[in-house]
Amino acid sequence: MSINGGTEVKKVFIGAGCNRVVNNVSWGACDLVAFGAQNAVAIFSPKTAQIVTTLPGHKSSVNCTQWLPSNKFAFKAKELEKHYLLSGDADGAIILWEFSLLERKWRYVLQAPQSHKKGVTCITGIMVTKTEALVASTSSDGKVHVWEVLFPSTTGGDCKLQCLETLFVGSKPMVALSLATLPGNTGHVVLAMGGLDNKIHLYCGERTGKFLRACELKGHTDWIRSLDFSLPICTNGEPNSILLVSSSQDKGIRIWKMALRSSLCSTQGAYRKEEMSLASYIEGPLLVAGSSSYQISLESLLIGHEDWVYSVEWQPPSTESVEGIGYYQPQSILSASMDKTMMIWQPEKNSGIWMNVVTVGELSHCALGFYGGHWSPSGDSILAHGYGGSFHLWKNVGVDLDNWQPQKVPSGHFAGVTDIVWARSGEYILSVSHDQTTRIYASWQNEASLIDGDSWHEIARPQVHGHDINCVTIVQGKGNHRFVSGADEKVARVFEATLSFLKTLNHATSQNISLPEDLQADVQVLGANMSALGLSQKPIYVQATHDNQDRNGNDGLDTIETIPDAVPAVLTEPPIEDQLAWHTLWPESHKLYGHGNELFSLCCDHEGKLVASSCKAQSATAAEIWLWQVGSWKAVGQLRSHSLTVTQMEFSHDDSMLLAVSRDRQFSVFTIKRTGTDEISYQLLARQEAHKRIIWSCSWNPYGHEFATGSRDKTVKIWAVDKGSSVKLLMTLPQFDSSVTALSWVGLGHQKNDGFLAVGMESGLIELWSLSVRRADDGSGSAAGVAAAVAVKLDPFMCHVSAVNRLAWKGPKKSENCKNIQLASCGADNCVRVFEQKVFSFNKISVSQTVP
């Protein structure tokens, strides 16, 4: 994106976790995976393990996605220039999106006109022709809608979405759906639905609608969670049967066969032979569709999972032409369960009995199972999404024998991301979230697979906690990497990097600056172990690992209370979920006691000598800002000014002042002086009611004593500390369309006093404003005025879809003429984003307002 010819912003990275609901993920024929990440529909490429984009449009959490064509119809999709995606949310809205394969661009097409009254729980669809699809959706409102989607036959045409029928299913909603065209009867469609009454209901209808209840299949003893029809199976070149697979919370999987009745009764001998085989079926009801009838029978019952089976899916057909038709339907089923495993089931060649031939799973003890499993369009990869918002991908890399190996996938938080901060040298970003984790993302620069640039990955998860984490700050200065985090508890916790992390970071950045020799000698902690309650993390010492290698004998039986030791290791490639969740923890070195309520905000000065903290407050006493001395970690000051929660704090560039903003609509500026080695003095310089609503954010000019404040009243104000004694208002930016929730100011040259102010809003949108401070002529260096202009309004497809919680610039590299500046952002949409801005000229800043 480029505006005014001088500024260009591009997306570098998106990190996000998957919403923890069934049916949330869909793998399309275009080999892209769609999933819900809070209110956004996120798209990731399994080939690069990167999230490509997020689609804004939903106003509540995305529950389900469905590609048209899906992986099942990849053999029909080779000539399609445009693919389509349906997404349903917790408010009942269904949105249709268009993806152009040639341009690699997305477009919002329309929202379904007759939406559900409650959350959409499942969407399924089949391609009837290349320009027509049938779609069914179900919701907890007790209705199932059947839709016809007509795709444009010419370039530039538009899609049409029409509701053919609404089926009322009563007080026990359906949660699983599957559609199929009936074999030997192309005019009729069968719709299978299952849900809370433990039965599978089959409806038969024409392509134009008119669905009638045909029959029901009984056998499962708990809720039906997933249904999937195979494509018609052919005998002697004629499609004559179709298979339906169902899974349930009763831990069982059932395969049902629907055979065209004429094919069963064609020869008595063939019928008798079928009856005598080991795969003989139990006859079920008859399904009548127009002039054809189908005998339904139970083909097989698959028992192997030890917990609820949330999803079953037939392997997508290959494009091999078999017996005159354009595809071959493999006899292979993928199942995913809450027992932390996925299984592939296939019939044994001789007996025809269905067997479990492949089992893959998540070994991490902290995992709680899989919500769904999906095949790649080619059938050589399988993808699961789990309780921790995580993806797990295995690829069959074997030549003659199956060999399923884990692959890299994108990862991220599965709840709102509350704070984000750059490492002191900018090697990585650290984020914290209400999902109770702290994560580190970095650009992995020596990855051989991507020639065209660096790719970002989550490389460590230093803190896995038992409380929602609200704030974080990285300790500046020399020495080991350290950070302080604050959660929904009264204590702040200090963490220190491990030796294994330092060496991993060295691999990731391909530089030796991250790991000086003296630091390597000083750091004696290799990793950390989680405690039983998930609060404190205990160090694993380098020496102890040698002593304990023989202690791994089974001292006693494993119980639910025992937690296995972490095995910290140096990572030479981006880690997968199992490694991240357990083996990349940092030890907790100190606890900071003092606040009476839950921690809310943290910041560190630029020298790495002081950390300031605040907590949730409804009184002046609770709203005190505590100052902590880095190293000794003792409290050296309590700054009282506000009467409600201090929402953000920041030290000025020379550490002489501390700025704080609060829910009480005021800002405070304190002067900070170091009187001795361990002593500081502080004084309230100014306090002012600055806005009409809560002030959410603040940011200092990195080259001066000017600062910006942003508020729920949709305004941003620029202030200046005047001659070190008072604060004056320089200007108010034009009112924004939404509450301002995040600000970050970056400088672009000390001489010119030019800079950019990034403004994040509650709507999720981000704007960059160019600011130029004019100094007074009296030589005092105080600000006489400021010029401001919009530099860039980021494309909504690049931005967050919910409130931006924090923005943080990584400073420019001063040696470069073409300045490269990176901006990190985090939001309530579970996303961490990194943007890169290239600014080619700073001389032409168009002035919108100058205040003398």
C-alpha cells in the first residue's frame, strides 16, 4: 500500500490461534486452509506455514467455514479461476467470500439474506456443476437452511445466493450435516443431519429444493458430531452406491452404505455372495428418491478412539480416471478425537474389514484433544486443530511405506492478545494474552525452504500460566534477556532467558550478536519446568541435566499429579506445537509483591534500571504506580496521582520523566531523578484532565518531551512538557471514527524532529500519521508547534477485526537511506501482526494543522 508516493506499508506476519469449536476449519481445493480466529476468517498456506490474510466482516466469533469447492472436489476445480468460501458466526450470519487464484486477492461478496437467529454450528456444500453449488447450514435455533449458490459464468459477473428451503428440526438442534448427489439419480440430493437426539436423519430432495424426510438411522448412543458422504462408488463403470461415515460422542464411528436397489437385486447369486462375505451388512431402512430406491445398511463399526470423536472425513478423490469416470474415491477415512489422536481407517485387502492403519497424535500432556481433522486435496497430508487453538500437520513422506511426519504450521494466541513488546535489539517480539500464555515470535532467517525472504514463526513460549496475562515489559540494558509479566493476580513475575533459548535465537537470526561468550558462561539455566498448579516455573540447571540422566527410571506409577520433566533443546528449525507447549519455558526468577489488585500495566525505562507497574483500581490508594529496581527487585517508589486504574505508562527517551494515563480521564507526568546508586526521587510535575472519556493509551516522542494521548472519546491529542515545568496542548488530531485504543510514536531523525504516530482503534483499523515538531527559536528546545498529516490508512484486510490493544514500533536502522521500520500490533481478535513501512522521503510532509 502506498499513499502520497512516500510511504509504503506491507504485511510481514500474522500470528493467530484457531477458535476452539468443531467445524471451524476447512481445507479448500485451492490448497489453502480457512479457519475462524475470533471475529476474523483467517487463511493460511500449508506450504509456507504462514497466515496469508484475515477477512474482516463478522461481528461475532466465527464458528465454521466451508470452501466451495472443498478438498473433496479438487478434481473438478482445475479450470476454476475463482474459489469461494462460506463462513458462519455466533450471531447466525453467513458471509460469502471470493478468492481470485490469478490475482491472489480476496473480495467480500455478500451476506446470506435469511440468516439464522442463533449461532451457526455447521456449513456443508457440494459442487453440482462448475457454476452451481448446494449448501446446507444448521444452527442452534433448530433450523437447517438449504441454499443454492450460483457462481458467475463470465468474468465480472456476480454470485447469487438463494435459500431453497428451511427445515425445522425441533428442540434438539442438529450439529452435523453432509450433502451428496445420489448415484444413478443425478436429479436428487440427499442431506444427512445429526445432533443431540443421537440419530442420523436423512432428507431427500431435488436440486431446486422440496426436501422431504426420508428415514432415520439409529445406532449411536450419544450426540452425533460429524457426518461425511463419500462420492458415488462405481461397479462395472456405473455409480451404484454411496457411503456415509458418522462419528459420535459415544467414541464410535459407523459406516453406512446406501446402495441403488436395482444393483442389489440384479442377480440372485451376487446378492447371496455379498451376504456371505465378512463385510456383510445389517439391513436398515429403505430410502426412496423419486423413482429410485436405496437400501441402507451398516457397513462397519469402527472402535478405536478412547474419547469423543469430533470429526470424520473421507479421503478426497484422486483425479485418476477409473472405469470411465473422472475420479477415484479411495476407501480411506480420517477421524479426529478428544483422546489427542487422529486415525486413518482403511478396509483390509483380503477380508474387507476396516482397520486402523495410521495413528498420529499430540504427545503433550497439557493438550486436551482434537476438535477436527482434515485431508489435504491430494490426500498426502492431514491437519488437526486442537483445544489449545493449535494446528498439527502431518505429511506422508514415505515412498513405498507410509511415513507420516509432523510439519510446520502457523500458531498464535487463542484469546485476545493484551500486550506486545519488541526485544531490546529487535530480534523478536514478545506477546501476552488472556489465553494465559506468553509467546515469542521471530523471523527465522536461515530457513532454506523460503528463498524469497524471511518467514516469521513462534520460536518459544516462555510462560504458560494459570491466570489471564494482561501486560508485559522487556527489561532493557545489558545482560541476559529478561521480561516482567502481570496477570489477573496481585504479583508481577520476572523471567530470565534460558541457555537453550539463546542458542535457538542464534540459529534463528543467523547472527552471533545474540549470544556473547560471557553471557553464555553466565547463563547456567538450560530450561524450566512447570509446577503442578501452572503458576511458578522452576529452573533446570545445565549441571543438573547431566546428573539426572540416570534418574529417569520409573520410580512409581504415573498419576494425574505427576508432571513429566521438560527437555529443553536447541532448536535448529522452527518448533512445532509439542515442543513449544512444554520445552521452551523460561524460569521465573523473582516475584514482585505490593499491589492489592490484579496487575494491569507495566513498563521499563530505557537504561534497564527501573520497572513501573500499576493494577486495577477504584481508589487512589490502589491506583498507585509502583517503581521497582531492576536487579535487586525491591520497591523504590509509590507514585500517587490517579483515582482509577492506570491504563498505560511510558518513560521519556532520557528516562527523566514517567507518563501515565488513566481511566479517570487524566494524565500525569512525574519527574524521576536518581540521587544515588539505589535511591531515586520523584515528583508529580503535572496532572491534567485531558479527555472526556477513558484515556487508553499514550506515547512519547522518541526525540523530545512531547507525547500523545488517545481516548475512548475518539480523539488523539499532542502535548509538550514546556521548559520542564508544565504541560501544554500542542494540537488535537481530527476526530477518528472509533475509540482510540493504542498509540506508538517513532522518530525519523533527530535533526528534523519528524516521526510517525501509529493510531490503533477499537474497530481494529490502524492509521499512520506523520508528525513534525517545530522547536522554539529561544534555544530552549521546547516545542513551539507541530504539523500533522495522515500518511497511511491501512487496508482493512491488513488490519485487526477487533480492538487494537497495543502498537509498538521497532526503530529504524539509521545506516539505511531507505528507512525500514517495522510496526508490531496485537488485538482482541487473537492476532499478532507485524507490518513493514518503507519511507523513501521525509521532506514532503503535507501539513494539515500547525498550532503555534
